[in-house]
Amino acid sequence: MGKYRSWGYSPAQDQAAVRPGWRDFSLESIEGSLLPYGNGRSYGDSCLNSAGRVIDCRQLNRFIAFDREQGILRCEAGVSFEAILEVIVPAGWFLPVTPGTKFVTVGGAIANDIHGKNHHRDGTIGRHVRNFELLRSDGQKLLCSPESNPEFFSATIGGLGLTGCISWAEMQLIPISSSTVDVETSVFHGLDEFYELSAAAHEDYQYTIAWLDCVAEGDRFARGIFMKANHSAGGGIHPAKKSSLPLSVPINFPKWALNKYSVKAFNTCYFYSQKRHAGTNTRQQFDPFFYPLDGIENWNRIYGKDGFFQYQFIVPGSEKLVMDELLRQIVSSGLGSFLAVLKEFGAKKSPGMLSFPRPGICLALDLANRGTRTLRVLDELDQLVMKAGGIVYPAKDNRMSGGAFRAYYPQYEAFSRYIDPRFSSDFWKRVTNGT
């Protein structure tokens, strides 16, 4: 038994676990339902299996092969992106896609088909996975690639760990000539200005992202900071240093500490501090650009012992009025968010059958758990997202209904055929009404 929880900081549960120490293991003799567990960086309950066992993959943390000429890396599923960067950056390579934290595992990244600031150019991680080994509960070991067991390859990418346990994976890296990135910062006032900045940057910049003020009203509504970046053409390769985590949140904040006034004060200070850099180009090491929150250990404790909900959704680019309506509803709710990220996704299609990313405008925001009040607001947002033909990210979810899930993912029935019969999760039970 052990304590397992998701990053949304829902209360830790006593969870039965199996902890394989080598990739050549079998699941046949393990009793109960199963679910792979990486580093617990999923925000919702897709990484939890409270009625059964989790397969804690963190000891599967070995590198298998690294072709430094071609940039092809093979490693076990429990290797973290942090560990990969320590090896590949000095060799002149970088992750093809990375989320906002490097503390994810390779297996978790594939299971959630993670995306990053370069989705408009490079799509999801699934597009860069060459092959992997999938362990099934009946003892099968399937080599999965676009050519070998292609259906399981497709179902496992973005498949939330339900098709089996990935033991190792191989991915194609991207070359870099510098460990720095050149970043240009702009200010926008309103969503129309964001759309213009985003469209203008897509052709020439590999990475684009925006911070959005989800509290400001009136003539400050939908203001934000837009950043676009490329890997530097010069500047040299410097080894990626393992995070020393100099800052830490030692305790859970009390509920009263995070309210609309404190969030508004933070957002105002952040906006004006970043506004000073508007129109400037800065060269910085990749770490603070890609992983700004990784320098604060246990930052999720800011939301208190009841945790928080992250709500990440996409609406088609043609539904700009709906995005405006969604944002106004978020602002009027008074819940606010100081971690709101706005990004335009591109048309690069993922091979993942249940993958979340698709063309459109994506907003991700964190809302403190205030019980029924927060849940009511999220249900209302769901209705707007569904009406627009949008979608919500399961890896960030802890509360969507089965009806909402089926509306977002009508392909779930086809996907269900590839679920390992002994694999399940709290998320899957919730959205399939316990089946």
C-alpha cells in the first residue's frame, strides 16, 4: 500500500500498488484491476485506480539506447523528461514536444498524448513516438508502431493508460544548436489582439503561448501577455541542470488566502511586470521558458487542502464569440485564476485515437475547489464548450459527466475495443457509469 494522488491535490488515498524494478515483468499473476502510474502529474483522477492497483513505473527509469547522430532515444517508461534533458541537451538535441513541467514520465506523456507551446508546428508527442512495448494483463508483449500492431499504437497514444502498461518507448528528438531560446514578448488587450498576434507568429516561430488575465473586467477584459520563441541560432550548449527547487510551498494555504482579491492583485502585478518587456527580445536558458513553475516545489499547495480543478478546453477557431462568452462567464463567476494559459492549436493530426488536441483555441485555467460553487461553474462551461463543438482534456479532469465525455469523444466506443480487460481507472469508471 502507498499514498497516491493526482496533481490537483485531491486527498491522498491508500492505494494498492505493484512496483516493477525491471521492464521484463509480467502482469498475469497480479490480482485485481490495474492502471499504470507515472509521476502523478495528471491533474484529475485518470491516474488513480482506488478500487484496484496501480503499477508504479517510477523504478523503470533506465536509458536503453541513444543514437546521438540521428537523435533517436529509447528508454523505459518511468524515465522523466527532466532526466532525458540532462542527457540530450549537451548532445545537441531537445524534446520534440514538452508540456509545462519536465517532471512527467515518458509513459505518462504518451498515455496523455501531451502537447506544448509548439503544437501549431509539431503537433503532439504521439507524432514523434516511433514505437513502444505494451504489456497486456494476459502476458502478451506487443511491439507497437505505425506498422506493427497499429491499432494498439493508436489506442495507447492518448489512451489514458487503459490499453496496457508501456514498458519502454522510442522517440525522435529535434536538433538544437543552443540550449537557449530567443523570446519576444507582446501585450494584448482583448481576444482579437491575441488572435492577430498568434496568427502572425505561427509561420516564423516554433513556440507561442499567452498568459491571460481571467479576473480583469471592463476595458481590461481579456488582457494578457503573448510570448513567441525559437531555439537560439547561437549561444552554445550548456548542460541541463537538475532542478534544485530553491523555492517551496511547505504547507497547504488556508482557504481565505486565495480569493478574487488576492488573485486580482497577483494578476495585476504580473501583467505590469511583464508589460515592461513588451517589444523586447530576450535570450534565456530553456528551463525558465518551458518550465516556469518547476522552480516552485509543491506549488499545488497554494490551493489548500481541498485542491483545485484544472479546466482545459478547445473550441474551434471559428467560434471566437463562444470563447469570448466562456471567458466572460469565468470572470463573472468570481473564481478567477492566476494560472491561465491561452494557445492556438494547429492542424497537425495526432495518431492517437482518443487524443485531445485539435485545431482551435485552447484555454487552461486552475480554479480552487470551492465545492458545489466551482462544480456548478464548470458544468455551465461544459455546456458552452459542447455547444461550440469543443472538447475538454481528460488528463486535467476530475469531474466531467459521462454524457459530457461521450459528447467530447464519440470515438470512445471504437477505443473501448482495445482496453485491456483488467485495466481501469477512477476516471474511466466515472465517465462510463462504472462499467
